[in-house]
Amino acid sequence: MAATHPLAQETPAPYQAAEGEPYMSEAQLAHFRKLLMDWKESLLHEVDRTVNHMQDESATFPDPNDRATQEEEFSLELRTRDRERKLIKKINEAMAQIESGDYGYCEACGVEIGLPRMLARPTANLCIDCKMLEEIREKQGN
């Protein structure tokens, strides 16, 4: 069961590795490259949609409640777009890792992150053990 990201418009069929296929083979890298590019394109489309929406809906309402509602809606959209901007940065970093040959390997310890984790989170750059350690450190405030 592969997880799909809620922002992905069309998710391709989950990658099925052939028996004996080496980790991060050309076929796997091509799959992730397409997945990441499609995801990025979808996010950029949402950015354009938001800009157009905010330009079209920008109005000065005489009623303070209507103005406050509009400002809150815009604020919510901008926060969402900020999260998406950060995600685009991670997608770009993952694409750079594909090009450098580092994609799918943990930045902290160098081991294979694993195909199931990469399918669930294509921007992952830490293996599950290193990610858990990072989260523990964050909870402890270090």
C-alpha cells in the first residue's frame, strides 16, 4: 500500500520493482523523476491559481466583517502556499540528488532509505532510523 500525497493531482501507479532489480535502478530513478516533476508542476499550478484568485477577489468591502473574512481567507491561502513553496524546495533538492546519484540514500548515515519509504515520501533524505533520531532530538529541544 503506497501512500499518495494529497497535493498530487494524478498519482501514477505504484512502482513495482522487478525481481532482482538493483536499488535505484534507471527505471526507479525515471519513475521518481517523473513523480517529482508532476508533483512540482501541480504545486506551481496551485501558486498561479492562488495569485489569480487573490487578484480577482481583491476588493474593498465596506463591511468590516466581510473585510476580515476575506483577509482571513487570503491569510490561510498564503500559509498553504508557503508550505507548498517549502515542498517545492524539497522537490528541487530531491531532483538534484537524482542527478548527483545520491537519491534514495540517507544523508546522515549513507544507507539505502528503501523503496517503500521513497514511494511513500519521494522527498525523503533520511532513513527511518535517522529520521526517528532527528525527531527525538527535536522533541528534546536539541
